[in-house]
Amino acid sequence: MKKTLERFALNGKRALVTGSTQGIGLAIARGLAESGASVILNGRSSEKLSAAHRELSAEGHTVESLAFDVTNPNSIKAALASLTESGKHIDILINNAGIQRRAPLLEMTLADWQAVIDTNLTSAFLVSQAVAPSMIERKSGKIVNVCSLMSELARPTIANYSAAKGGLKMLTRSMCAEWAKNNIQINGLAPGYIETEMTKSLVQDEKFDSWIRGRTPSGRWGCVEDLVGATIFLSSPASNYVNGHLLVVDGGLSAVV
Ligand SMILES: NC(=O)c1ccc[n+]([C@@H]2O[C@H](COP(=O)([O-])OP(=O)(O)OC[C@H]3O[C@@H](n4cnc5c(N)ncnc54)[C@H](OP(=O)(O)O)[C@@H]3O)[C@@H](O)[C@H]2O)c1
């Protein structure tokens, strides 16, 4: 392998990808594994977790699974303690788990506000707080927070989501302010409109689908594979002097009015 390409390799690294039983998280886990990392899958549903585990194992990747709810501090601590007890540490943390609950602001329930803030923002605080001490001790680590185009822009009916993703962008910078000196790089990845289970109802909505295709300079929805290259970059030595950055992968949508 050429020296430049070696800087993108992840051999010998262990990566935890939260919310990796499907969609963007699963594609990222596969991409990191194909780049040489051993990956730890995560989600709440043990059925979905086993299916994703089987899928990546069958492709020849080194995979482990940790079922825990990213909003539950005790479950997070217990899961990570089980890892530490077996002498393992995490080199790369991808805070990807997220949910969407749409409603106009005046009709949004406190439960839907709270669930989205907890799953998309507080989760990254909790999981990173559990993982970072070992990175600080080893003076090495990569954290990628999966933010969104909605970290920068708003749209009707997703105030909870935009508030959470905007907060996650600033949490990324705050982590950088405190942890970068320990040779930890913390960056955000901001996907645009990507076809997944989360956006299924929008893809099936003819009016929205045609708006997205017209509004996005690339003229199409993103696919989960579109996010893999950027994540490998942010997880590898190739990005060792990139810190506190939000890398937008949106087909140009946010660059053009
Ligand atoms: N799709 C897009 O257009 C888009 C755009 C920008 C940003 N994003 C962000 O990208 C990330 C992934 O989105 P996606 O489209 O791939 O969504 P998705 O297909 O709905 O997948 C979400 C994943 O998160 C897991 N999850 C949800 N709540 C969890 C919890 N409390 N604890 C642990 N895992 C949990 C789910 O597994 P379980 O159900 O098993 O828990 C699933 O694996 C999210 O942060 C999302 O906000 C997506």
C-alpha cells in the first residue's frame, strides 16, 4: 500500500458505532470494518443486532455486539464496563444513534421533544463521557458525532431534531476544547437527505421527493454509502489535525439557495 493510503487504514483499531443495526450506522460499521477496524455494533433491539452481526460476520469482518440504550446512563456504564473487564478499549467512537419525531411546534408534546433531545444529543454526552477517559489515558482517540444538515438549517415540524443536532455540533466543539490536547480528534459528520428507514415516509411522499431532487445540486437523495468515505477520513490518521470540524455530506444542498 502507498504511504498516503496507509494514513486511511484502521488496522488494529476497535470502533464502537452506536445505532448500527441498520441505515447509516450499519453502513459506517461496514466501512470501518472494510478499512481494517474491528467493530462493535449497538442498538436496543437484540433481534436487529443479531441480524446485523450475522451480516457483517458473514462478510468476514471482526464484529462484536453491545445491546444498550444510548439514553440510559446505567446501561451505557454496564456495557462499557463489560468491555473494559475483558481488557478491551475503544479507539474510535461514532455517536450515530438517532430518532425523528415530527410535529409542528405548537402541537409538539414534551415527550417527543425530550425523546429526540435525549437520543440525538444527550446520548453523545453520555457515551463519550464513558469512553473518553480511556482515550485520554492512552493519549489517542477519534470521536465522530453524527450531526445533520439540520445542525445548520431549520425546517417546519422538526424543531426538536434541529435543536438536538445544532446542540450536537456545539457539543462536538466543546469536546474539542477540552479533549483535543490529549491527541483526540472530535469531529461532526453532517449528512443531508439520505434514504433510510428514518426518511422512508419522505421518500415515499411524491411532493417532498421531487422537492429534494430539485433542491439538491446533485439531483438525488444520498445513499448510506455516500457517508462512508468521510467517516473513514475522520476516524483515521488522515485527519489527525482536523478537530472540532463539521463535515457536511449533502450533495451541495447547504451551499446553494
Ligand atoms: N437519514 C437521514 O437523512 C439523516 C440525515 C442527517 C442525519 N441523520 C442521522 O444519522 C443517524 C442515523 O440515522 P438513520 O437514518 O440511519 O436512522 P435509522 O435507520 O432509523 O437507524 C437508527 C439506528 O439508531 C438505533 N437507535 C435508535 N434509538 C436508540 C437508542 N435509544 N439506543 C441505541 N440505539 C438506538 C436504531 O436501532 P434500535 O431500533 O435497535 O435501537 C437504529 O440502528 C441519526 O443520528 C440521524 O439523526 C440521518
